[in-house]
Amino acid sequence: MKKKANHKKVQTVTTPGYDEVLSDLVELLNTARRAAARTVNSIMTATYWEMGRRLVEYEQGGRSRAEYGKALLQSLSSDLTSRFGRGFGVDNLELFRSFYLNYPPTKLSQSPGSKSESLIRISGDADPTKKSESAIRKLNLAEVAKAFPLPWTHYVHLVKRTRSAEARVFYEAEALRGGWTVKPLDRQIDSQFYERTALSRNKAAMLANGQKAKPEDAVSPEEEIKDAFVLEFLGLKDEYSENDPEEALIVRLEQFLLELGGDFTFVGRQRRLRIGDEWYRLDLLFFHRRLKCLVVIDLKLGRFTHADAGQMHLYLNYAAEHWTHADENPPVGLILCTYKDEAVVRYALDNLPNKVLAAEYKTVLPDEKLLAAEMDRTRKQLESRRDTVTTRRKR
């Protein structure tokens, strides 16, 4: 008890200059986190470029038939995934190849912000993919990283979303000049900023207007360090905080479902999945032993909308194709929506192959009213606890 009192005393007492010291430490930590994220992103981008180079070289050293290349990627994907986990699917390996082919050594010297003299020196060959292996292998990841000043996520969007090499160079230069995050980069690509600028009579005004930042484009240090690609590259899992109301509610619901009986088996929380170049995150994933199926749970702190149902069916289609075994039944989705006046529960059963199976699911799964009542009770508890903490801090 004595320690607890001392802890409170330290938190409530302020001294001259305390705010300045606190502000200085916060700035230092934020700067360090951003620097750490940039360093990881730099090495990650260089690694994926180097992987793409070696894939291209290996394919050209063997047979050049498309069947051979596809079989090679499938074998490599299986072996790399077994050793390093997620992030090395066939789609990703194809992306690494495409990244290298779009940014070969001959073009890196023209890349905005490129500082890699080693890459520039070896870029004289008209066909970079046929450059002697020994010359390119002298490069290390630190050298390669100098040629890529933007984060890996930017290059993913530049490779997959731009229609020409000229547009790609333009967007890369503008993103670098304006310090764009992925949001404004995507927004400018969607609005055909390159094409509009090329056709404009006042290109300077267009470029100046395109650099104007929007409040929603800002990315916090926490978001940078928790970037999905960074977590995937480092083999890390997402963390959650009890201070976040949504995550706290997810944890409580996880415990509640496990307490209902032995049918629910926990698989994962805040599980990420990637469809194309878009990232999604499942709140909870269970396996139901009696139904022999995965249960995908998505929580929304708001009203139920048709968009929630559409997103759930996207999750279910992905889970059916990538996570469901041959001897298991199709996955089922559970959408939980909570707001001030009401809690709503919806089961997504439309993907089941027959009505008999759907009826069985309905019978075995927890009652919707029971789940809604638990969500409402938990939400009120969390709000009460938050109000209590706020009141104490004001005293």
C-alpha cells in the first residue's frame, strides 16, 4: 500500500521545468521510433529488391519457360514459409521479381534521391538482368538501400498501381519531395495527378497544390513502427492495449466465448491478412470443434451496415481458400456491432453449401441475444472504469 501511495504522489506532483522535460523526452522517443521504422523499411526494401534480382538471375540461368518459373516460385514459397513464416507467398515472390524488373540497376541512377554509387557504376549494360553475377553480388544491403529513399509500402503501390515508367518516376519524385505517406500517394494516383499535371498549362501550380498535406494523412510513430509490412518482415505479432476500448472489448469477448464450453478453440487475435496490396485485420479467429469450422469474428464500434457484411464475406472467402482444411466445414462469420443504445449480432451463413448445415450452425453457435447482452454489459463496465479513472485524475 505504501508503494502505491508513493506512486500516486509522483504522478500528481509537478516541479518547475517538468513539462519541458516531459515534452523533450516524448519528442526524443517519437524521433527514435520514426528512425527505427525508417531503418527497418530501408533494409526491408533492399532485401526484397535483392531477392527479386536473385530470382530473375536464377530463372534466366535455368529454363525460361513460364511453367518452370511458376513451379520455382511455388517451391521457394513453401520452403521459405516453413522457415520464416508469413510474407513469402507466391504473390509476394512475384512482387519481388516485378520490383527488381521495374527498378533494375540501369534505371536506379535515374531514380529520385538515389545515392548508391555502386549500383550506378554497374548500370552501363543495356540489359541489367544479364549483368555478370559477380559484379552485382559485390553489393551489400546497405548499398542497395541507398537507392530506395521511400518505404517499402510506397514501392509496392508504385509497382502495382502506376501505368507507365514515367508515371512511376513522377510519383516517386513527388512523394519524396513532399514527404507523402501512402494515403496521399494513393489519393494522387487515383486522381490521375500525373496525367493532369502533364496536360496542365500551369504545371508549377499543379505541383504546388499536390504537395498540400491533409490532417488525415499524418501517421503517428506507433503506426509507423506497427506497419503491417514491417511486422511481417520482422516476424512480429501485433500488440494490443487494454487502454484501447475496442481492443479491451475484444479481449473480454475472447474470454467469454472460451468460457461458454469446450467447443471454441482460440486461434488468434488481431490476425492480419493481405488481399492484393490491401491489408485487413481479423479481430478474433476461433475453431469450433463440434462444427469443425473456423469462426471469424469482427467487432465494430458503431452501427451495423451493409459494408460490414460485405467485408465479412471477403474474410470468409479468404479463410475458406487459405485457412480451411479439406476435412473441415466452411467458415462462419460473426459480426458484433456495439454503440450507445444497442448491441447487434449478425451471423454470416450465406456461404454455406446447404440449408441443413446452416440450420445446424444456428443451433450450435451461441445465441445472438446472449452475445448482444454480454457485449452491452462489457461495454458499460469498460465505460464505467474509464469514467472512474478520469474522475480520479481530476482530483
